[in-house]
Amino acid sequence: MHKKVWRLAWPMILSNITLPLLGLVDTAVMGHLDHAKYMGSVSVGTLIIGFVVWLFVFLRMGTTGFASQALGEKNNLEINAIIWRFIILAIAIGLPLVIWQNAYITTALSFIDATPEVETLTRSYFDIRIWGMPASIATFAIVGWFIGLHNTRIPLLLLVTTNSMNIVLDLVFVIGLDMKVEGAALASLISEYANLMLGVYFIRRELRKYPAKNVLSAVLHSNSLFKMLSVNRDIFIRTIALQIVFFMITAQGAKFGNDVLAANAVLLNFLFLIANGLDGLAQAIEALVGRAIGAKDRYSFNASIAVSSGWSLLMSLVYIVIFAALGQWIVSLLTNIESVRQTAYIYLPWLIFLPINGVWSYLLDGIFIGATRGVEMRNSMVAATLLGFFPAWLIFQPLGNHGLWLAFHIFMFLRTVILGYYFWKLQKNSTFIPTG
């Protein structure tokens, strides 16, 4: 089981790490321009784009759960139907977002108290990035489908190839051609569509392993569509709650001035490094749990959870050591603006100890995604947001940015407690894999 977990996890850990590395490059490139407004505007623009894009991460999660269960059942027809079903849904979601882009950016900026110069630069960034929305959302489904089929090397290849392209284009457009925020946006746009085209090529190649007939009728099967939409509806609501928390961190940070806004943008990269690294093991859990449920294999279900829990704990401790030893050095790499560096150093301790607080929520998410149990994920996230983050922020608001990061820690802890209770209850009642 250790071998199974790591055979799935290591490609996802590497590919996930490339995601925040891309953000690190964007931050570092902007952080070495002559004013904090460039870093602040890319931070706000990325937040506004990411807020919507990551609302639809349910496509990645839902696809993984359904595909892994179909693999466990050895249902080739459903394996074929799932990927086209989810890609159609992704495109149907992405196109309206492009059409209504002006209303979206105006509404989003009204919630962020940024300076006029940052707002102007943010609009320039957004006007380019928004056109990549359909490609970004469809890629979630592609990556999730491959993870569900226990083929994590394709997502690694996809993400490393396209993110490497993005980094190179970032340096060419921003540094070489002096395009500043517009260059960063254009680099991301080109890379997003390259990623989609490469993903479709690998889908067609992978489907040769799972021959099936009457795929179109299976794609439109009413019961399967209803189950897909209901599970994804719950994960969608869960993701809205999570994105509201991230939105609040940036929006409230903007009220404390450009230096705090830029410092929080730097520190959020630490959070993304944590999340994407630990998510590699969580995604291995998704695939293993889903397949075990599809095959009704109780032993594999329990063993995969036990093994992944131990490795997740160990990785979180490694993160703490790295951040404690190299945190200030990482900050200094990301920006040479001294006021932003000094501000980031003040709040860095909140990020050093975040891995041990957050590891369990990532692990539990993986279990519930593989089991396609969206209701519990929805309830735990909404409760942690409404009963944890917002009350904590109101109470600790006099602490300023320290209060904001403390509220985030309370939110992460409450996520774990609530979802952990659901897991204990379902295991006790043999709900994941019924006895017999």
C-alpha cells in the first residue's frame, strides 16, 4: 500500500508544486519592478480570476471520484462518458463568464479597497486573463479524470509543460519586452490554451485502453447526469465558501495599505506551497478510496487511509522545518522592495505553523472526494467559514493583519474538526462500504 500511495502521489506532488511555483515567478517578476503597485495589482487580478476559476475546482474533484469508482467497477462505458460529460459542463460554465466579464470585474473591484493606480493595473491584467477562463476550467476535468484512472503522470506532464511555458513567457513579456502586468496576463493566457490542447490529445490516447460503444447515449444518461450535478453542486458551494475566505484575506489586506497587500501576496505563496504539496497525497487518497469503493474492497479502503495519514503528517513536519529555516530567504527571493520584505517577516510565523494545522483537512477532503460525498464537504466548509473565520475576524480585528491570519488558522482547525466528525460517524456505521 505504501508503494501504491507513492506511485500515485509523487507525480501529483511534483505537478502541484509547479502551480505555486508559477505564482512565485509572477510575484518575483513583479516584486523586482520599481513599485509595489505592480505586485499588488497582479495579486488582486490573480485573486479575482482565481476566485472564479477555483470555484469550479469541483470539476477536478468530481471527475476523480466518479472515474475512480468506474475504474473499480471495470465499467469502460462510464469511463468514456465521464470525461466528455465533464468537459461539456466545463465549456458551458466558462463561456458565460467571458461574455459577462465587465460586470464581473466591476463587482469584484467594488469589494476591494485598492488604490486607484492598483485598480487601473488590475483591470488591464483582468481584461487579458479572462479569455482563458474556458480553457482553465476544462483542464480541471481533464486532470481529475486522469487521477481517477490512477494515471497521475499525465497530469504531471501537462502541468509541468504548460507551467514551464508560462514561466518562460513571463520572463520574455515582462522583463524582455517591458509589458509589466499585461505581459504576465498574456503569458498565462497562451499557456492555458496550450494546456487544453495537450490534454485533449492525451484523452484520445488514453481512451484506447477502455473501448466502449454507445458513448454518446451514456454521456446523456439522465440518472448519471443527475448524480454528477448533485455531487458537484455540493462541492461548488463548498468551494464558494473557501474562496470567500481567500478573497477576504486579500480584500482586508488591501485596506492596510500597499505594503501589507503585497506582503500577504508573498505569504499566500507559502500557503499554496503547503496546499499543493499535501494535496498530492490527498489526490492519491481520492483515487485509491474511489477505486476501493467501486470494487467494494474494505481492506484497501482502510489501508490507503492509514498509510496516507502517516505520510501526510511527516510531510507537514518537513514543511515546518523548511519554512522556519528558509522562510525569510524565500521572502527575499520574491521581492527586493525592503518595506514589503520587512512587513512579510512580521507575519511569517503564522505560515510556519500552518502545515500541521491544515494537513488533516486536506487528507479528509481526499477521502470524501473519492467517496463522492459532497454533502459533508459542503456542510463542513460552510460551517467553518460562518462559525469560524468571520466571527474570529470580527473578534480579532483590532489586531490588524495578525487578526486576519489568526482567523484563518481558526477556520482551518474547525474544517478538520467538523469533517473528522463526519468521517468517524460514517466509518462507525459502515456507510462508505456497507458490510456484506
